Amino acid sequence: MSADKQKKVTEFILNKVKNAKQLCLCQNNLEIKTKNRTSIPYEYYGFLKPRMWNQYGDNYNGICLAFDKNSLKNNNPNINSEKIEYINYDTFYKNSLNIDSTKLSITSLDLYCEEYFQVIKDISFRKHTDYSGENEYRFLSFNEDEKFLNIKNSLKAIIISDRKLSRFTKDGFIEYSVKNNIEVFIMEWTNTGVRITTLEDKKVINSLTKQLFINRK
């Protein structure tokens, strides 16, 4: 009987893991206090983390989508969402997960699976401390029917790296942002850091350059 129950618990776990889907976001660094500051340091912003652009932004050639976290949570009330907890190897080891055959033998299968599933969810919001600089917030679903997040009114900005993104792709994002009233920022990586301009800044610069060219003719 115990072996049969263990098999069913294992099948339950594997089915949940198979259907797991997640969206991982990089938050602003809230440990940097912005109140009463005349200017906010770049290190405050999640979208300005070089490591994120290097690892997840196609080596500085991609884009970044900036969402309002509260809007995402309100739009998806049934999706698990939490800030990632960063822990060391010892803590991982102490919280290792195994099926407790003794507890299973005196607990109903449904209750044991429910409790085990809660532990799985808790573990899913932990990462090693080496990743702590990512300041991650995660949305997680184990439901087979939940394929996508509802992002209605939550996308607030599109940050485009002005490195190797094709003109076609860049124009597509700009067209989408203008149509949906979403702010666009252009990132230019330099040997002294980064320069950020808005779409309006680009229009002014292009207009001035064009006018200067006409005047020189």
C-alpha cells in the first residue's frame, strides 16, 4: 500500500513539474533609497543591470520590457508570484525534499500531495545567493490551462539596445509603443557606461542633423 501511495505521489509531482511555467523579472533595487535625492543613481534601475543585458539580453543586443508589478499581479490573481529568496548551499541541503514514507503511511494521499505541492512552490521561489544581484521577482504557474500572463495595461516601457538590433525590429517596437502609448527608451552602450535617450530625443536629434545637413548644402 505504501509503495502504491509513493508511486501516486511521484506521478503527482512529475505532472506538476511538467506543467510548470514561469516568468522571471528583474526588479529595481529598493535598497537604494530615492527619497529626497536630487538624482537617482543608475544602479537603482533593474533595466540598467549590465549582467542582465549580458546574460538575458542577447549580449547587449536585445530589448527590455518594463512592467508595473502590481498591475501584473492584479491581472493574474490566480498565478503564484513572489520575490525570490536567495539562500546558500547549506540551506538548500537542509531543505532537500524527499517523500517521507512514514508520514505518508499515516496521512491521506490527497492531504500529503497538497502539503508536498506547497513545499514545491516554496522551493520554486529560491535561488543560490550568487544570483542575488538579479533581484528577481517571479510569476509561476503549475496549471496546464494557464499558458500566458495577462499583461493588459501593465507594460509601461520598452527599452531598446541601440547596438545590433535590426532596423526592422526596432521600427516594429517603436510602432507598437506609439500605437499603445508606451514609452520608449534607447540605450547606447559606451566605454564610459551607458547613455539613455527617449524616442522624442531621437526625433529632435534627427531633425537637427537633417536641418544641419540641408544648411550645409
